Amino acid sequence: DQILGNIRKGQSALRRIRCVVGGTWFGLSAVAAAVCEFMMPTQWMLPALWDNRILEFCRVFLAYTLFDARLLMSSLAPLGDDTRFMQLVLGIDIVMFAARRFGMMRRLSVHWWVTSWSEWTDITVSMAKGVVCMGVAAWAMTRRDPEAMNTWLWRHLAVYATITTFQALMSGLVMLTDGDQGMVVPIASAVPPGILLYLVLDQRLLYWTQSQLRRWVDTTGATSAAASIACAIGPGDPTMVLRQAKAQFRCVTLDCVAFEDVQDNTPNPELYSRSCAVTLGHCDAFVSHSWHDDAGPKWDALKAWRASFVQSHGREPTVWFDKLCIDQTNIERDLRCLPIYLGGWVILSGPSYMSRLWCIMELFFFIMMGGRLSSINLIPVANEGNEDDSLLTIVSSFKTFDAGACECFFEHDKERMLTVIQTSFGSLVAFNQRVSLLLRELSREVRCDMPRSSTLSSHSSSDGQASRQHDAESSCDDSG
């Protein structure tokens, strides 16, 4: 019931964010489009007024600003995972470009005999620009992956802004070469797309604007953190997702794990058979770690925790360990259920732990799904031969967390996680602030098994290797 309640709460929060963000930007875009279209016919009603160069500059600048603002605001409306809304936005852009080119052709067919050579050139370039922009928008609509579609949506804007700016500058250069001093139109038509191009290429201001809008959403009842759960799990009936998670949840006893299993992250589908299906939540610990930390100290820390558990409970601990409990033939299915897996936590935090995006998202999902900080065992893992510096790095990483600097083994996974963050929080800055608050609470309240630097490497490297070899020989895999 708690899991279903958290998932439904997340889905409700995500729907609210979609409505508020999408409705706000799409509504503003519609207003800009309406005003822009109203200006097109009325600009010819006051020809004497437009003879003033200042007023002419304002008219052209406003017209281009409104059109570019419509493009920008409609592109901000869909969240990063909403392919249907993105296709709607791109489709509207195509219709708008096509309508403008059609109107241009109509005017040209009526006044073609009085059209100058420079006007013919400008019209030809505008027609070509429209075809290119519509082509890029159509290509973006065909992308199936949300991250790819969102990327091409912004590339579509960048292509339009680049061509429009270049066209205006070339038009002004031609006029200057011909001795024409009427540079008002080229300057006025170059500034708005130039600003648009800057905003598209450097989206920090856009992210800040989105995060401010999300803060307002949060104050009205929806939470970005809850929405991140729904975004990670994906669309669908939460009951079906929970049923799938129950069917997929597995664990393994630590006496069936050998040092070779934690030595690297090379996929080995045969290891899956060592784990067994259990009731969701009936697992002593979820082991969270980074594959980029030294395997030896990490294995020693896991053995130490195992010994402590056996001494306290009189039995072997059952754990969820990624390499043995994820079906390597269907990784995506298991990862979708990851936010639902609850239980105690053992964090083997080495120097690279806070730089791995999956590790951070696992911890974040655990807390957002109702996990308690008191059920977490945080075990610092120092690299062999560099224990003091490693521990300093671990402490520092908790204070200087930045999701943008985190990495994933697969680039696609990083893009997917960043899409979840951008969709739910609006910006990496907002997510960093939330995670940093969580990490401060974790540092204060969690049970931290902080070994002395000599503890994890109390024996020489040769003794440690011999011990790990003995563990491998006595594992249940070999005994079976």
C-alpha cells in the first residue's frame, strides 16, 4: 500500500507539473503568435507612420521578437519525456513555417513585376530557410527516443536562429555595399534570432526560468521529488508496475558471492542463477556501490559487514547485488523496477561513489519511496595504499555534489537519468540542492561504520589477496 501510494502520488505530481509548465508556456506562445499575426496585416494600414526609421525599427524588431518568442516558449512547454507533446509542438512549427511561405508566395504572385532583384534574393533565401527548418522539425518528430527528440527539437530552433541571423547580416552587408543607408530592417531582424541562438546554445537562463516555475508548482502542492519516481518508472498502471517488480525481485546470500564477482562489472548471465526470487522487501540489504572503486577494499568492507550481521542475527544476510540480481538479458525491465525495491541499505562509499549518477539516483529513489535514513549503513571504502587521501575525497564528495559532473558507464543511461532530473526538477541546480540537503541529513543521522584507515588494509596486499582467494574457493558457487 505504501509503495502504491508513493507511485500514485508521484504520477499525480508529474501530471500537475505537466499541466502547469505546459499550459503556462503554451499559453504564452499562443498569445505571442496571435499578436504577431495581428501585426502582419495592420502594418500596411499606416504607411506614413512607418516612414519614421525609429518606428520601423520597433515594428520589425517586435515582429521578429514575437515570432521567435513563440518558437522558444512552445519548445519549453513539453517536459523532456513527453514525446507526444514535443511532436505537437514540432507539428505546429511546421504549419507556421508553411503558412508563412504560402503567404509569401501569394504576395509574390500579385506583385512579382515590381519586385527588385534584392527582394527576389531575400525571398529565395527565406523559402530555402523554411524548407530546411521544416525538414529538421519533421526529422525530429520521427525520433522514437525522448532524449533524441528533445535534442533535435532544440537543434531545430538553433538552425532557424542561425539561418535567420545570417540572412539578416548578409542583407545588411549587401545594402551597405550598394550605398543604401536604410540599415534599420537588417539590424532589427538580426537581433531577436541572435538572442534566440544564444539562449538555445547556452540554456542556463532557460533552466533557471524553468526552475523558478517549478518552485511555484511545488508551493501549489506538487513535488518534484515525487514526480521523479513516476518519471523513472514510466507511464502505466502502478499496480502493473508493482506486480512486475514483485515478479522480478531477487536476492542472494553473501556466502554465495565470491571476490571475483565484485572484481569488475563485466556482465556474466550465469551469475543470475545464484540469486533466487523472494517477496518484495524481504531482503536484508540493498548493496549500493561504484564499480570504479577498488575491488579489494570494497570486498573487505562487505565481508566485515557480513561478519557483523552473522554475529548479530546468527545467519547469513540476504542482499540485492546488481551483478547477481539483475537479469543481464533484460536489464531495462529490471532497472524500471529499481525505485520500488525497498529494504535496508549498505552503501560501500568509495572515492568515486558520489560521481556515479546511478548510485545517486538509487539513494534518492530509496528515500523518496519512504526509505528511512536510519536503515542505511554507510561504509567508507578507502583505496589500498592511499587510505588517508581516499577518505578525504569521500568526505569532500558529500559536500561538493554536482549531478552534471556525474558519469554513467553507458552514455544512454546518463541521458536517461538527466532527462528524469530535468523533467522533474526543471534544472540540475534544483536537483543538486535537493540531493545536497539529503546528503547533509544522511551525514547526521545514518549509521556510519567508519573504519580506521588501517582497518580496511590491516594486512599486507599479499595477505589480502590470499584471503580473497580463499573466499573464492569456499564460495557456494565452487562447492556446488
